[in-house]
Amino acid sequence: SAVISQKPSRDICQRGTSLTIQCQVDSQVTMMFWYRQQPGQSLTLIATANQGSEATYESGFVIDKFPISRPNLTFSTLTVSNMSPEDSSIYLCSVEGRIYGYTFGSGTRLTVV
Amino acid sequence: GQQVMQIPQYQHVQEGEDFTTYCNSSTTLSNIQWYKQRPGGHPVFLIQLVKSGEVKKQKRLTFQFGEAKKNSSLHITATQTTDVGTYFCAGLSGAGNMLTFGGGTRLMVKP
């Protein structure tokens, strides 16, 4: 399966600031997915990022809050903008596996104070 | 939109006991996937079920996909402390690639 390097692994940020999370995949993939996992909760899809086009956002998530870049087929970033304590979560990127299933990055544990 | 419900939310078992988690979708699924997330870790793919009524086994884990392709279960025989974690089902429906995750079942095993 694909190998994903996700950075940073964790961060503590001041409210009102922004954090950019990076995911690097060891192979070219068409779509990359960004999820949020609030403490003790399930995974919620934020957006799907295709190379060369605007990301597609799920209901409840907007581009101004979660801008995404997808400059090539192996890399994507998610920015959490103007953070508040409610944004404290684990953020995960994911790609389709080479055969089946999805592979996840190791996650970014964000705490906003 | 599609919803995937999973029960129970939590399960405490004594080591050696069996464990089952159940997953129900509001819509028919093209496939269902199961993931395990260890405490502090990220979800790791376990298996995918595609066919109606399909049953797959991985050592002590048995996965089933319902005849109507709307429900699924994961059964662990004789749990071990290494089974600790949260088990998620995730359904894929229609032509899209969007997975909808169930709420997860957190398994705790007492040695």
C-alpha cells in the first residue's frame, strides 16, 4: 500500500492563527482526502483534493476555513485558518490503496489554546 | 445523505472472551471496509467486503456482509490485549470514492 508522510505530527497553536498540514505520498495518486477526527469521535471527511482543480468540500466545511492545495500528484496541504479551540482535533490525510482500502497518514494532533 | 451506524459504542471484555461489533447503513453499499485504530494511532485498513453475504476470515477475526449489502459485522474470537483499539466500519456507495465511517466501537480488553 501507499506510504504517506504527514507533518506536523502534533502542534499547539494560539487561537486566531493558522496551521498548514502537509501530506507527501510515495506514489502518484489521483485523489487525496482530508479528514477530521474530533476527540473520541469518528472520522468526518472535510474535502477531496484532485490535482489541478479546486478541492471539493463536504457540507459544513468551507474553503476559507480549510484551504487546500494540491500542486502535484504526490503532495497536498490543508490549512486550518483563524483557529479556535473548537478546531482542536486530529487531522488525517488519506489515499486509496494500491489494491483496495484506504491508507491514512499518521495524523496531526492539533490543540488550539 | 448516507449514514452508517455502528454499535456498540464501547465494549469491555475479559481477555479470552469474544467480541462483536455491528454496522448498519441507511443505503445499499457497493462495498464495506473495516479499519482498526489503536489508541494514539491512525486508522489501519483491515479488510474489504464486496459481495452480498460475503464472509471473510483473518485469523481470529470474522467479517460478514449482509445479504442486502446494508449491514456488516466484525467478530473477534478469544480476544487478546493486542486487540485493544477502536474498530470502524466504512461504507462506499454509488460511483463515488467517498467513504462514510461508522461511529466506531472502542474495544477494551482486561488481562
